[in-house]
Amino acid sequence: MGFDLDRVREIAERVAASSGLEVVEIELKGGGKSRMLRIFIDKPAGVTHEDCASFSREVGTILDVEDAAPGGAYVLEISSPGLDRKLVRPADFERFIGSKVKISTLQPVNGNRHFEGRLESFTQGRLTLDLQRPSKKAVFDADASKKLEVEFGNIEKANLVPEI
């Protein structure tokens, strides 16, 4: 019997909720004795090293006690989603309205599948991006900004673009 990722997610979300955290993503990599269970956590102000350490101790203990990871050894890694975090759920897109994002679509939109722009809105399963073309002109170019609407179901991959 292998990992039951739904059970792992339920345990992780239970622990996260009690600590004011959210589970962003769960990955299981490798096999046999080199399995790695990676859980990404976040909170509005960002996670600290101590958040990761506390979460790791608590969730690791519960996973072992409830035998949610049968089959022997595994490495548990707890991490923040990073500055270029993935956007997966509708709630992710709602939370990061106003942020710069990079998306890839399953089906082409206006002849392209890859876009980068500012997430302007997310309503009724559609996101609107404000695409900004790089321009070296010092004056404002009225055509430099255009809007793109994409169905949530057409998104293959989406990430935040760090703005430092």
C-alpha cells in the first residue's frame, strides 16, 4: 500500500488550520527508499523558518501515528511556495489580483499559449490579464497595454512573477 495523498492532504490541512497556515501544494517524488513528500505552506504575511519547523514536527508525528505514509521510509520536506509560487486554485487567482503573473494555456488564445501580465481580475471562472509590451519609448504608448481574457479551465500552468 502506498501513499494516500488525499489522506495526507486532509492531515496537513488540519494541522495548517490549527496554526493559521494554508496548504498550497503537496508533491510526492521518487519511489522505494528515496521517496520525498514535499508540502508547501503559506500564510498572508509569508511563512518563517519556525513555521516550517513547527509544521514539520506536528504533521510528521501525525502522519506516522496514523500510518498515512505506509511502506517504509520517506523524507518529509516543508517549504514556502516561494516568490514565483504556482497559482492552481481559483482562490489563488482571487488572492493575487494586481500581481504580475506568467501563464501557459492548453489551447492557444489569439495565436499564443504563453503570456505575462498583471492579473487584473478573476470572476466567473475567467481571468483578465493586462498585457504590457516592453517599450523603450519615454512617452506613453496607448497601444502598449491590452487586455486578455482566459478561461480558468484553459490554464495549463500559472506562476507569480517576482517584482523586486
